[in-house]
Amino acid sequence: MARAGGGALKWATVTAYVVFGLLVFVVALALTFPLEPAVGRLTALAAARTGWTVDVAGPRLTFPPGLAAREVTGTGPKGQQVALDAVRVRLAPWGLKDGAVVVDHDVDGYGGHASGRLEVEDAFQVPGYRWRGQVRGVALEKLPPPPPDVPVAPWAQGYKVSGSLDLDAKAGWRGDDFARGEGDGSLTLTGLTVVLPRTPAGALTLPFGDVRGQARWQRGRLEVQEMTIEGDLVRGRGSGQVMLGRTPQVSRLDLRFTGTLEGGFPMRDMVVAVLNLKDGQVTITVKGTVARPLVFVNGKPVDRLLAGGA
């Protein structure tokens, strides 16, 4: 019995030394790994591939193998900027044997949190990407404004939007050609409110309430299904499609929404009279490009309505 106990003690001692050695190795690796040069090479590669300049503040190694940063800021070639409060990525090494890079990520920014997994196949040739993830609680009012090359319609200039965004989605594409990709997802906007600073009645606040929708993306076409709006202003359903291009100027919209104007809609009686609505029934159509959308209410352009025309 004593021998058995002595043998168990010896194995426990050996195991403790092995674990201690591994911990020392990990700590030494973290202390001596050339982290700054490695991050510099990654940001240089991102700039070469996308044209965006990426600044990483406070990078550090994590265990399991990964990288965390206190702040990551991306600046586009035309001055647009994306700033994230914290980024954590973890490499899943089992995919390397099949020539794939698998990265799990957690990101905090704009009042919300995003997490998911990105898989890259043939990373050193023409890479193929697969992504699945979710976004929770992003504050719409904290998102950056549209890029300078995406002009806003005159009636919407200076607009403000608030609310909370949730998203569950998956997608796959190859190279930088999104038109060859496919995916699907669901979107929820909670407490959506839009403020238009200049209308015939002055500043107009439109609390739309909750907006939900499903979308399927396949080879450059984004099909919007089961879109619903439920609030004190409008209630109804919609669908349509977006033809995705490489820029907002060549991406086209064709969306249609039917519903009713609720009692809280501003100047409801006047709008019902001007549009000759029956029981408050209304049809809203959005056409044109993403950069310059045209909105029609019962066939009449919203530009004229907001300018006081009929």
C-alpha cells in the first residue's frame, strides 16, 4: 500500500512540474513575443488589402492563444472612421491542418457587443470567408455618420436617429467580391426614433417603435422579408429587395410597405386628407439607390410632401 501511495505521489509531483513548466513557457512567450511588430504587419496588410488605416491601442496576448486590444480605430480612404472600444480575438488552431484560419471574436463598441466566428479557407490564395455571429444592443445614435461620398436627400439633411439594434446573421463569400456571396439574418430595431430638423411644421420627431425583419443575401441580391413596424405612428408589414453593388451609388433599392397611420402620427388628419387615405391605410415605397433613395407615400414623393406640396 505504501508503495502504491509513493508511486501516486511521484506521478503527482511530475505532473505538477510539467504544469509549472508549461505555465513558465506561456508567461515567457507572452513577455518576449514581438507583439508590436506582429500587430504592425497585420495592420499594414489590412491597409494594403482594403485601403483602411488601422490603429491598435494596448495590444496584448491572451490565453487560450489570442489577441486583445483596448481600442481599435479604422480610418477609410475618404476619412470615414470606425472606432471600437475593445476587441478580443482567439485563434482556433485545429483548422490550420486543413489550410483554414478560424478566429473567434468579441467586440465592444457603439454601446453594444458583437461576437462570432470567422473561418478563412485558402487564406494565402483567393480566400473564402464564412462568418456567423450576433450583435446585441448597438445604440444607433452612436454610430458614425454616412461617409462623405454618400450624400443625404435635402429633406433629410441633419436628421438624427436613435434606438437599439440587434442582429443574428451568417454569410459566406470569396475574395473581396461580395456579389458572389450568400447568407441570411434577422434584424431588430427597438425604440427606433427619427428626428427631421426641417419640415413645414418645423422639427419633426417620429418615434416608429419596434422594427423587425428577415433578409436573405444571394449573389448580389438582398431579399427583405417579413418586415414589420409596430409603434404609435405606423403599424404594418413590408418586403422588397436591394441589389448590392460595390458602392452605395450603384446599389439599388426596391422596398414596399403597407400599413395604417396610427393616432400618434403627426398631423394625421391633414395627411389623411391630403393623401385621400381610407381608414388611414398607407403604402410607402422606397426606390432609387442607397446613396439617393426616393421615398413615395401612396405614389407621391416624400420630398414634395415635406416641402408642403400635395
